[in-house]
Amino acid sequence: METTRSCQEWIRDLAARSQLIAGLELEASLDPTALLTRDALSLASCPAHCRLIVRAIERLLSAPGPASLEYSREVLRRLIQHDTYGAFAELAGYEWLGRCGVEFEPQVQLAPSDVLGVAGSMLDGKIRGGPYFDIKGFGFSGRLARRLQEKLQANFPNEQVLVSGSWDIALAAFEELIRSTSRIAGELRTERYIKHGRLEIRLQKRQPITVSSRVADPYRLARENARFAFADAQQFTRNESFVSLYVIHPWFNAATIGNDFGGMDATLTRSLARRTFMQFSNDPTPLADICDRVAASATMGDASRLLSAIFFVNVWPTDADTRVTQEFPSWLYLNPRATHPVTRNAVWLLGPEAQGVRFDAFADDDY
């Protein structure tokens, strides 16, 4: 199979697979010299993932609502050029809903009176007869650890940087380390070993085979990132139910989420959901402390009760040759304290592909 390397090559490939994508006429708008990023190249080189993207775009273009056409152009540009991770997560989430036979309106603009955001918010969609939703990638600590390693590695072309120890730290701490790579690189040149809490960064000679170890504690990771879901709380809807849909894919998380080895993924996702729903349900802390797009009067408790459910969705293509994640589950966690609850029997989830979804409403674990 020929490897797709340029942005224009990939859009030509997608257009050849779909007349609807060809009709968007995107090739001329792309820089002919631009090459695909590593994430984009991985997707472009896999026929099953290209088919997934085509199905998602065709589903979007057939959906009701005026935003579908321009959004389809915009999300494809992001996918190919500069935001592969975020754009693919959105498309994969839409494709998963489509394969389950779920009817939805994509890209719904809501006014400030309808959401916590003071300027209103554009949501990824609304299920027909069901909740509003927004889609995001769930690369989590693994993705940030990989970014940190890659940025540091660029400073040491003849040596090897290892990021090991425990990745169970706050995402904000990872992001600060990524912003500080110049300083850390300077320290590594002198010390060759740095420890940040339980995280270890090591510089060593290149080896033919490298073996590194990592300590994983899903409960600790959930505790360190308990406020994770509130970073985008401006999207939470005031008057109807709202679901945060987090896309899980093994290529975007450095193997930290995607196989549920020893039940660790289930433990992490459940712990995060439980903290979101219960730890903060009566918290008077201003929401603006972590989300600057909300009114000063909004509290963490308000946001916690307005998040009706958290849905972690495994979007691995069902027609992929590699089926190692075929049995990897998706998890839907329902908020027992929600102002606008979603029930387990919600019709928007009933479909052939949704039968493997694991539900947890914390019925006997709400305290």
C-alpha cells in the first residue's frame, strides 16, 4: 500500500472514496507543500480509518440543520492540516452515533440563557428526542506524556529521552512541563535525570532495544484530575440534559487507555465519573476558577448537577484488519444527582452497535 504523505494526497484519496467529499472541493485550499503529521499519516495510511472518516462526513452532510456543510469543510481541514487529534475525535464520535442508528442534529448553537457560558456555546449536537452532547478526545495522560517526550527528544538527536515512573499526575502539571521543555532539556544535559513528583525523566545513550517501566494507579490519576470534566463547563445546558462524549482510541493515548488490562481503564473512567458527579455536587467554589467562560455566579455544584452523563466511547473501526480492541468496551456513566437525568433506557442509545455499552448509574454507590 502506498503511503499518503501530503495533505493534498489525503484529500484526493478521501474524495475518490466519496462523491460528497469530492463535492466539497477542498484540495485547492490546501498548501501543496504541506506534509501530514504523524497522527494524520497513521489515519491516512489505514483504509479502515479512511472509511470511518468518509462515513462520518457523509452522515454529517445528510443531517438536518444549516451548519452541516460548512462544518464538514472545516473539520476536514483541521483533520488534515493541524488538529488531527481533535477533528478525528469529533468525526469518530459522529460515526459511532451513526452506526448505532442514532438520529442527531450536528453543530447546534445555544444562547447564554441555555448554557452556562456567558457568550453562549456551539455544541456538537443534539440527539433526536434525547440530550445535547459534545465530543472530545480522551488521550489523557498518555498523550501528554508522549508530547513531552517528543519535545524533549528534539533537543537530543543522538541520545534517548525516557519519560517513566508514574504518569498519574494532573494534566495541568503535564502541560506545564511541556511549556518548560527548554529548561528541562538544560537540566537533563547536566543531571541526565529529573524527577517531578512521581514522574521520572531520564536521558540515556541510544539502545538497540529500550525497556522502560511505568507505575499506574487509576484511582490516583482520577483524584489528580477530578476537575477534568469542568474545563469546558460553558457548554453544559441549563434546561435539558447534556452528555460529554469522550472518544477513546488506542493511537492517541500512548497505550494508557484502550485495552482495559486488569480492569484499569474501567476503574479510571468510573472513578473520574464518580468524582465529577458526587465530589462536587454541592461545591460552592466558583466555576470560573477553572472555566473562564462562565458567569461569576456559577458554582462547581451547578456544573456537576447539569452534567447528566459521561460517555466514554470506543471508536475503533469495526471493519479494521487489526481487531485487538474489538472487545474493548464503551462506558456510559449516568449522574444520579443530575438536574436533568438521562435514564439507562434512553431510546437514543438503543441500536445494534450499542449493545456492548456498559452502564453504571451508581444506584448503590451514591453517597
